[in-house]
Amino acid sequence: MSTMVTGIPKVFRQRYASLVDDPEAFFSCLGSMQPRSFRVNTLKSGRKHVVERFEGYGFEIKQVPWYRDAFVSAEPDVGSTLEHFTGEIYMQELVSMLPPVVLRKDLMKAKNVLDGCAAPGSKATQMAAIMGNMGLIVANDVSYSRIKALKFNQEKTGAANMVITNLDLRNFPQHNFDIVLLDAPCSAEGTIRKSCGISEMWSERHIKKLSSLQKQLIVKAFDLMSPGGLMVYSTCTFAPEENESVVNHLVEKRPARLEEIDVPGFRLSDPLQEWRGETFSEKIKNCIRVWPHHNNTGGFFMARVGK
Amino acid sequence: MKKEILHYFRERFGIPPSCFQTFSLYAASRGRIYVGPETTIPRPEPVSVGILAARTGNAIKPTTAILQLLGRHATRNIVRISRKDAEKFAGGQDLKAGETEATEGYVLVSYQDTPLGCGFLKGGTVRSMIPKAKRLQLKFL
Ligand SMILES: C[S@@+](CC[C@H](N)C(=O)[O-])C[C@H]1O[C@@H](n2cnc3c(N)ncnc32)[C@H](O)[C@@H]1O
């Protein structure tokens, strides 16, 4: 495992060593295997049924305390089960399940939802399940090839309340959505454990480029919300330029309200107040970070924004 | 068109129209019928709406996607198969139908009350209609 850790560039270590509570635990966690996880797709099945079947297979699975439908398992063959074939379960990283979870109550009431960067559809299909296939989800993505995977997952999960659009979100026509999810394209530093190393694309220059795209996307996403609407902005990366700095940009440009996020049973951490000379607005305090070594997951960032 | 499709699912499989109540049906090119949200947005035009439910033409052909989603409500033209056959079916292989009450044509193939997908029953054989991309070598079932 240590080979993966040494695969982490020095610049990366330097950036984060000072930000994290326990650098040693953090870097060693990044070099360790991440447990597999899945959620029960309630559009097609139920927890009880899946648990019974998996116990019948002799699988050890563990429900997570913060989301009833989510399970972790060391079992390598989850992908070869009948339930995976039928779409009764969906394999998804735990942190990737967080945005729909923090929107759960709102999704149950929502009439129309936009997932601005939706492919391959893990969160969009999870939202469809929470909505019980009612209402409307517009799942948008700029990449046509990734939309194929989104379509595949939509069919597999039976998320019939979803339509797919293929636009650069920045060009999306004006609309009033009750809920907008902006799971932005990011440098994906938080997925190092899953991908067994950092992406070759990784550089501070690349982070800056993504940051400026994310700033455009978040303002656009805010403009697509109805008054009284809600947005979750999320990334799976640690870079403050792609997280706090992006949300800070939004509160400078628009009258955005940052709401508190609580996920009982899951350890969330405070966001940064400043980074490399940039001091963030007080409002940013309500954003949350997820450090991998706290819950044995990937890394994540979220903001819950009201209008 | 909508009536015809609802009628088909009720007549062929016993799936009641109420199962489609919270959805709308959308007709697309080449006779494709999608089951999608009750309302959608006018702009931008979606590249797809809902999930493909059936292809129409000379005959109506239901998809595995819709039979997996609504198959639990089906009451007839169900071919119940063994574990060994479920493995084959998921992998895209044809099966011997054995004793079945189903009549020839498209059937719901089911294993231990779990709807697996669409098959085509003819001359005692069930052809697996599972699309190539969805086929899977099952190890646990
Ligand atoms: C982190 S991924 C989304 C993952 C997805 N939400 C899920 O849970 O499965 C980011 C996505 O943003 C898309 N994207 C990048 N730039 C975009 C833009 N300008 N407009 C819309 N989508 C964009 C990428 O194609 C990519 O699929």
C-alpha cells in the first residue's frame, strides 16, 4: 500500500499537511484500500429483501449509521450478484451519497430538480429513488459520451422521472428549479484511494482552471433556482480553490444564504476560513468538509445554498 | 398510442394501468415508447425522456427495463425459471421453457419472484432479450 502514498506528489503533501488535523492519519488513509459500498435501490427493491439475500450468499455487509439504504462490504463479488444485475442495488461511494442525503426531506416535496453535472448518474438515480419516481429530474451533462453511461444507469435503476439534457450548464436556458444539485467537475483528489493514486492531470494550474469554471457554474446554478429554492454544491476534492473559494465567489455575486448541514452518525469537518491570502466570508462557515480518515471514506466538500 | 400501450401491458401481463399513473408516455422516433415524468421542460429539448418501455411496429415489444421495474405487478405470461437457467438468461443465453402457462410471444422471465427481464417464447424455447450491455455473468443468485 505504501507505494500509493509515495505516488502522491510533494506539492500535494505540502498543500494539505497544514490543513488537516492529523496529517499522518490522512496520508496513510489515502494509501489504504477503501471499503466497497452500495445502496439499495428502493425503486426496485427494499433493504430487508437485499439484506436477506446477501446473508444467504454468506456476504458480510454493514449498514451505515447515517443512511439506511447504504451498506459497506468487503465482499469483492457484489458486482456479480443477481441484485446488481437487476438494479436492486447500485454500487456507489459513500461520500457520493451525501448530497441526496442532505437534500432528502426537500427532495420528497420537490416538483422539479436539476442535476447540472449529472453523468454517470449516481446521485441523479439516488434522488429519483428518494423522490419515489415522482416529480421531474432534469439530468444534464456536457459530455455526450458520459451521457451514455447516465442513460444506462437510468434504465438499470428504473429512474423514470428523469429526462436527460446535453448542454454546457452555462448555456442552460433560464428556469426555476426547486432544487439544483451542482456536483461540479473537479480535480477529484478525494478519490485517490479508489483510483489507487492521483490523476496524471493533477497540478496547481489545473486546479486554478477548474476553479474558474466552477465559479461560473455555481452562479449559473444559483440563477436556475426558484426563489425559496435550494442548491447543493459538491466536489470530491480537497483543493480550497475548488471549494470554499467557489462558494465565496457565489456569496459575493449573489444574495445566497448558506444553510447548516448535519448528517447524524457521520463526522463532518469545518471548512477553511482562509487560504493563501484569501479570507472567506463568515457565511462560508456552514460549508462542510469530509476528510477520508475520519469516516474511512473518500474526501468530499458540500455547501447547502438557499435563495 | 397511450391507450394501446396501457392496454397491452394489462392484457399481456396483467400489469394494471394504475402502475403508470404517475408517469406520462412519450412517443419517439422508430416507434419507441418511453415512460417518463408526468411533465417535462420545453427547453432545452431533452436528448431522452424517461426509460424505454416498448418498441412498436408490427407488434409491441416490451423492454427488460420496464419489465424489471413493473414486473412485480405482473400476473400472467410469466416464465419462472430455475437458478441454473437464471444464470444463463442473465448471460444472454436461450432456455428450454419447460412447463409453463405462458403463451407464445414476449414473456416476463422471473426467478424466485424477482423479475429478470424480457424473453421471447416460441416453440418451447425462451430467447433472452437482455441487451448485450446489460448481460452479466452471475455468481451469486
Ligand atoms: C463529478 S462528475 C458528476 C458525477 C455525477 N454527479 C454522479 O454522481 O454520478 C462531473 C461532471 O460534470 C460534467 N461537466 C463538466 N463541465 C460541465 C459543464 N460546463 N456543464 C455541464 N456539465 C459539465 C462532466 O462531464 C462530468 O460528467
